[in-house]
Amino acid sequence: DIQMTQSPSSVSASVGDRVTITCRASQGINSWLAWYQQKPGKAPKLLIYAASSLQSGVPSRFSGSGSGTDFTLTISSLQPEDFATYYCQQANSFPYTFGQGTKLEIK
Amino acid sequence: QIQVLQSGTEVKKPGASVKVSCKASGYTFTNFGISWVRQAPGHGLEWMGWINPDNGDTNYAQKIQGRVTMTTDTSTNTGYMELRSLTSDDTAIYYCARAHRNSGSYTWFDPWGQGTLVTVSS
């Protein structure tokens, strides 16, 4: 199985900060990567697909980049509603796997 | 609007089976897959598999293959996930999601259902 490793596991930041979360795959996955946001008690929400494509309705302050094994999710200017847990997911090969999550907390 | 609505909380005893439903609306059901993902309490996300409602093709995670069956009913736009021989390790929130097709497979999941808590306890 492809292992997806996110870093950091948690991060504290302030409203208006720029935040970057990294996801590394244990083997190359081309651009078959998605990012999800999950708030407590809620279902995950798709933010980015195909590594860098913004899902419809998602604010443009979210962006994704990378290919192969290294990927990043960047939030350009944190808003209060962005404090949540973020997961990456590879869709290159079965079984699909998720990163362990990055919890974004208010500083 | 596009949404998927899941059935309610389940409590099962070890060794029993559970069947969770997922009713889709707002889109052409057979144009997308249905994927299932679970999340144990306080843990991350685990992909379980997907089904193509158009032809019934499935792809299951090997970890649960043999215990899981995913089906759909195109007359009601509903997907189902049945998990058998339950143990306490199966206690989790189970999510269904609309799955988007790319290059012959289903890849990204959006939107997700609200989740169904399945508790396995004696």
C-alpha cells in the first residue's frame, strides 16, 4: 500500500497567516492527489483534486501543488472558518490511502 | 442541490452484520460512483471501496474484502454498504460519498454524506 505522510501533524497559526501543509507519498503517484478539510463532527469536504485543481465553490485562498511524491496545500490568508483538520488522499493505486491528518489550530 | 443522505446510527453485537444506506439526489446517479470511507473514533480516514452504479462493478480494500458488499439500487438512487462478522475494530463513522471518475477509475469524493455511526459492542 502507498503510505501518505503529512507534516506537520498539527500547526498553530493566526488569522491572516499563510500556512503550508505537506504530504509525501511512499512512491510516485503522478498528480493523483486530493485534499480534504474536516471540521469536528462533520464530514470531510473536497478542496483540491488532481494535486492543484480547486474544487468548485472553494475559496481561492486554498491552493495545491506538487507531483510525484511531494505535495503541498497552501492557505494564503487564514480565515476563522479554516481552522480544521486537513487530509491528503492518493488515488493512484488501490487501496486508496489518506494521510494521518494535519490539525490547524488557532494561535 | 447535490447531496447524499445516509441512514442512522447502528449498534451491533460482535459477529453481527450491518447495512448502511446512502441516498443520492441532485445529479444523475449512474454518472458517478459511490465510495465508502470509515473513520474510527479519534482516528483518520480509511477508504473501504467503491461501486459503479451503472454496471455494479466494485473495488474493495483488501483489508475488508470477503466481509463487505457494496450494492446500489438505481430505481431509488441509493447505495448500500453491508459489513459482516463485525468486531469492535469496526466501530467507526461510515461515510458514503459521490465518487468522480477519471481515467477509468473513481478518484475524488464529493460531496460526502453526513456519516453513520456504527458501534460494535457486546
